[in-house]
Amino acid sequence: MTRTPVSSSRVARTPFRPTLLALAVGLAVSGMGGTGIAMAQERVFKLPRIDVVGQTDTDVARTPGSVTVVTEEEINEIQPRSTEDVLRRVPGIYIKGEEESAVVTNISVRGLTAGDYKTLVLEDGVPVQPGIFVGNARYYNPRVQRLEGVEVLKGAASLRYGPNTIGGVINYLTRTPEDGVSVIGRVGSWNTRETAVELGGSAPSGDSRFGIIATRAESDGFMGKGYDMTDVMVKAGTAIGDNQFIGAKFSYYESEANISYRGLFPDAYEAGAKFNPAPDDWFLSGRTAFDINHEWEINPSMHLKTLVYWSETYRDYWRYRLASDTGTGPATTTNADGYTVWNYGDEVQGNNRSFERIGVDSRLTMNHSAFGIGNEAEFGMRLMQEEMTDTRPRADRATPRNPNGALHRNRLDSADSLAVFAQNRFDINERLSVTAGLRMETYEQKRDNLQNTNPADTFSNTEYMPGIGATYWLNPSAQLYGSVYRAFAPPLVGSVIGSGDTPTESEKSVNIELGVRGSTGPLRYEVTAFQMDFSNQVDPGVSGIRDPNEGKALHQGLEAALGYDFGNGFRVDGNVTWIPTAEYREDRPGEAVKGNRLAYSPEWMANLSLGYQSGPLQTALLLNYVGERYGDGMNTKELTTESTGVWGGLMPSHATVDLTGRYAVSPQLNVFGAVKNLTDERYIAGLRQGIYVGPERSFELGVKYTF
């Protein structure tokens, strides 16, 4: 029986400028084929990487779970400032914004508290969150300029990729530039300037490729939250004979951002004020990483992929302490315009953390005919080590980044982990396929207080996660899918060591989803119902450190996506997410009441895109809607300050509209531009120690020239 393909739903460091080093590395690795660089090639060679879904409709149809694949064309249509602009348009995802460049990102999937650690984020299959077992998952975010796509995978199939898959897996896919040189420039509101250079080359045989993408961005930032970023990625690879392929990727990222935990007070927000509430606070971050991918087609029925990765990340957060913390005055004062503002003292504290990770991930796939039917089996292993050094130096206003005394914190958190998994897809007949799998994670976490001579504290645990899913073709244009699996997220080191509480279990849930997807002619659609039943949900709030045995919670909802091509250049795509249930099932003293809604969990979210293409012109009108949501588990209505200094309260719904356009002047020259927040909607993007304000209306204009 012939099947119609199913479409996925659309949706103070020393400065380092490694451009010459990147070029040298790229040339050296591409030279492994021994044939040099050429602008023509006999065949296309794709650098090996780990995709969690795949790039074809067939890959989507083989997945017994909800899938969204965002293509490069869709990314170009959105003209995103950051990955947040891409993800917020995916069904089921809510972004709690802090500032427009998304140096710090907070992602919520299906009602999970934004900023938590229950969704695994990868880049080309490599974990990019600074810590999975040692914490601080949200303090690095890949630059969107290097991406060619994004895969979002939910359901039991996500078990293959690690812990923290309660919300699924997000996999950023990086680009390898085409042969030649491209220069991209962009300017915009708030004195934003961005320049990128892309260089690609390949051997005459097509068996070797390399590419470089280097980006430099500067901005004064909305509300004076300026930033200065550098991002460089080098990729290269070659074929080894006819059945082996190797690829390497080096990346370097550095950022200085004038941002803080602190936001505006209600009087300043309501008056439309746009000043930076913490003008002297700085978030300094950077990451250096190196990955090696190897693929071996052992025979037509057996395929081995092995990935080795290393990364080093730092996050130095220099913030002025309040006068109330140092005993020199009240916590708030009034500025020259009469607005309530934070009253800062002269003491600066650095919450500085550095991370190192090394890992190996290997997975063997083979086709076989056990039980007299078609089968595909996959076996995998991941071994990983992580470390986080956590220090708190203090300085004064005269020398804000030069510590002037003993450290107020100095500790080393580390974790060793081993995971193995196995799954098998049984193709029962032409219509029905069933996939069953099991993952085992065992890990040991350790905390060593470097300020004393006491032995390190440790915590170890092993978890087993079974899952089963199925796909069934109702007819050539409609496919049912569903799965049930047990997911878990390891507790952060600070939750189980030194917390004064002995954990009895890790955070885990039983996830169920059932959906239908398909396409017929110009119409494509996907609808998914889901449930996440937590036996022990840990609400990390903003610090990530909470009682590891907090209690039960239930999430239930529906995601729907629909697209239609009118055939005259016009296209419409939309999706809606409804989460009627995202509630605590037990009281959490001082934090939440049974039956209350989870913080940062809107009941309704929606996206609508109207696109038009005619010859060299492409344009789109993009709508994003976010319903009201609470800032705390107590579901307080008025904006309030909790004892921790974190604000709660009900944030109203908001809708933003973007207008984007692109025009190909010639095959070499493209111009593009955008108006973001076209209606100049003023809205509360999030709460922390004050109000985070969503970016005002802004303008961008760019040009790309390919030599």
C-alpha cells in the first residue's frame, strides 16, 4: 500500500577572536580527503550528526510521538533574534522572556514551570545546557545564526536521548555553509549592529567539506540592557572509504550582557518607564566546545554512530547587593522621576560558576526479521562526567570585578553518569508499528566544600524508564500515534546534598499522549492530547534548589496545528495549545496550595502565520498569543514580593504581531527586514525581583551578499 508522506507541523575574561584559528582548523580537517577546496563537487556530502527525528516526512511518520521540525526556510521567515523567537512558535512551548537577546532562556513545555530542567536541550545531539546532573541548565543558549533547523520531539521516543525528557527533547541543528563566502549585516532599533561571515568549501570529489560561521553582535538593548556577543563555529568532515564518515565541530561563544535578576516596580511599569533597573549589574558568559562524530555503515542492515564531546562553560554574574543586605539603608528608594527603584549599596557580589563536561554517546541500529516481521532495533550507551565550580567573591564599587577578600562560597559539584538503552520497532503489518524501549540511568553526584577539610558528600541513584509507542495508518492521509512512558529528571546537587533533607526518590512522571497527523493535497495537520502525571514534581522556582520530595502534580492538555497552501503564493499556518489542567495535587507549605495552577503555565497559547511568496519576494505576518499565568504557586493576583525576594502575581495575557520580508535582488544579493511587535504592545514578559517588560516595537534591516 502506498502511503502519502506525513508533513510535520510548521511552526572579566580576556577577549578572544578566534577567526584565524577557526579557518586553520577547518582547512586542516577538510584536507583529510587530500584533495583541497573546490567550488564544484561530484556528490553532496553531509557531515555526520545525531538527529532526534530526521529531515523527511518518512522520519516523522516512523515516530510514535508528537513531532515538530522547524526548517531553515521557516527560520528565515521568522527572522529571529534568538532561539526563543523560533521556539515560542512551536505547539506546546511557552517562553518566559527576560531580555530580547535571550542570553538567559526559560523554556516551558506543556505547562511545566518555565526555567526548570525537565526538557533536554541538544545541539546536533550534544547536550548544551551547562549542567544536567549538577544544575544551572538555562545559562547557555546557542546563537540562532548558526542554525538550519530545530527538532522538537515528545513522547516515548525521547527516552533514547537522556534524562530530563519529561517535556521531551529540543535539538538544534547547525548549518554547514555552502561553497563560497557570504557576508551578512544587520542593523536595528536600540543601536543594534550585527555582522556575520560564512565560508564553505569542499573537495572536488565531494567527499570532504568544511565551513565557518562567525558572528559579532552589539546592542544598547531595550531598556538599556545592552550586550556584546561573539560566536564562532567551525565544522569539517570527510568520508573514510565508502562506508565510514567523520566530522568535527569547534565552537566558541562569548557574551557580556548588562542584565540582572531585578526588574521594574509596578509604578514605573504602569507609567511606561524604560530605564534599566540594575544598570551596574553584568552577566558574563562563554562556552568553548569540541565534538567528533563518526558514522559506520557496517552493512546495509547495521549502522553505528559514535559521538565524543567536550565543553567548558562559564557564567559570571556580578550584581550589586541591596543597601538592606549590607545594613546601609532600605531596600528601595525613589529616583529623580518619582518611581520606586531598588536601593543599591556599594558592595558587589559575583555569583560565578564554571562548568566542564566530557562524554561519549554511541548507538547501534540494525534491521532484522525476528518473529517473521520487519524490525528495527537500536542499542545505545552514554558515559558522561560533569563538574561545576561555584564561587561567590565580593568587590566594591571602585573595582566591581576585582574581589577584595575571602570567597563567601567555594565549592565543587560533580557527577558521573552512565546510561544504556534498547528499543525495538515491530512492523506488525503495513498499517501498524509498535516500538518498545527501556532506558537505565545510574549516576553519582558529589559536593566538595573547598572552604573546609570535611570529606565530600555524595548521592547516588539508578532509574529505569520503560516506554511503549505505536503508529497506525487509518488511511493514506491520516496516521494515529500514541505512547506511554516513564520519565525522570535527576535532582540538582543542591537539592540532595546539604539541603538538610534526605531524598527518597527522584523527580518522575508517567507521560501519555495520543494524536493524529496527516496531509492531503494542500492541507496538513496534527492534533495531540497529552497527560503528565507526576508522583514527585520538584518546582525549581528561580533558584533551582528545592525540596527533592515536593509532591504530586498533573498536566493535561491538547495541541493542534494546521497548515494550508492556497496555491497563489499565499500560505497560512497556525497552532493552538490548551492546557486546562496544570495543577498541584498536594499542598507545598509556603509555596503552593493543592488545586492551584503551576507558576508560568498559561492555559492558552496560539500562533498564526500568514505567508506570501511571489518570485523574489517573501513576506509574512506572524501572531503570537500567550494567555494569563501566575508567577507563583500560591496563585496570588496582585504583584507581591515573597520572603525569598521573588515576585508573584497574575500576569495578563498578551499578543504580539511581527511583520517580516525578504527580497532577492539577484542570486548573490538578498535584503531583508522586520518590524517586531508591530502594535507596540506593552506587556509583562515575566517576574523575578521585579517586572520584566516585553520588548517594545522595533525595526530591523539586513543584507546578505554571496561571493
